[in-house]
Amino acid sequence: MPRHRLSSSSIRLSQINVTVLYEPYCKDSSWFITKQLVPVYKLLRNHLIVEMVPFGRTRMKEPHGADTTVSFTCRHGQAECQASMIHACAIALYPDVDKHLSFIACTLKAWKPEKNVDKCCNLLKMESSKILGCASSPQGKILLQKMGWRTMSVKPAINYVPSVVIDGGFNKRYQKLLQKKFKETVCKHFKPPLPEPCEVKKKRGWFSR
């Protein structure tokens, strides 16, 4: 009997979840997102479910008693808190990962990410007024508060940024490897058949010519 090949649509793609916990003013965070995460995401976009969480080691004071508003103290000052709210708003307003990840990476190319919003929005056809309006409103604080809760849900607790969580598991021992060799490390988490960019190309030897 003739063999029937499965159509590409009937083959279930292997996917893994990648959560990136970061701070907009952290140089290591910026480097990882722009030099590691984005290039690998472009190669494996159909295989990676990326979640961006701008918060890091920010301190959050929840509403208590007469104080009805949440407040934040960011490691690099209030400007970083503003940048985190801008990123949180962009993620909420543009849930498509291609869109908000491109925006985040674009803003991180500036020393002060919040100063690059208009330029990046023009480039990516996004509405800067919506993002900035959200970030300067109570909604911005609410969204950053949610990012704080998401960060605190990671166990064991993170003590540096960026921190990368793969499929819900946070392994502190592999963080340096994930940050320096993201593609190679992520590829080890896929089950066969591996995505094409993860396949090891065998070198052609003399006798294979």
C-alpha cells in the first residue's frame, strides 16, 4: 500500500514557553533582549510562546489603609518605573508578540527607553499617544502591578535580571547559559522532530563528497 505523508498542517508544531523577566534600564536585560532573544525569536517564532515581564527587582508597595494607590521603587530610579509602565502598556495594547517585542527591543536601543517611544511607534506603525496615555494613567500602575505579581509568582524568587523561565520552570543554574547561548539552550528543550533552526548540520567530510 502506498504511504501517505502527513501534510504540514496536520503536524503539531513543537512549542515551548519562554518568560523573560527584565528591567528596562538594566544593560544586561537590554543586551539579552536585543542580541539574543529577538534574533532567536525571528528564527523560531512558530515554536516560541514568549511572555515579556518588565518589573525585575522593583519594590512594590501595595495599597494599605488610607493609602489606596500602589507605588513602586525601581532600582534605576523613577524614570525606569515609567519605562516599565510604557512596556507594560505596549504589551497590553498590542498583545501580538511580534509587535510588542519589536517595540520593546526598539526602545531598549536608547539609553533612556522612554525617550524612544515616538520614534519606535512611527517605525512599527503603533500609536504612541495610546501607549504614553496608558503609562501616565492609573491603568499604567495597574498593569505594572500585574507584572509585579507575575514576577513574584516565579519560584525560586529571582535575584538578578534578566531571568528566563522555560516552560514554567526557573533554574538558576542555567541562567548564564540561557543569556549567552540562548538558541543552543532553548533548542535542547524541544522534543523531536526538532525545529529546522535547531537541527545540527553535519559537516561534510572528505569521503562524503
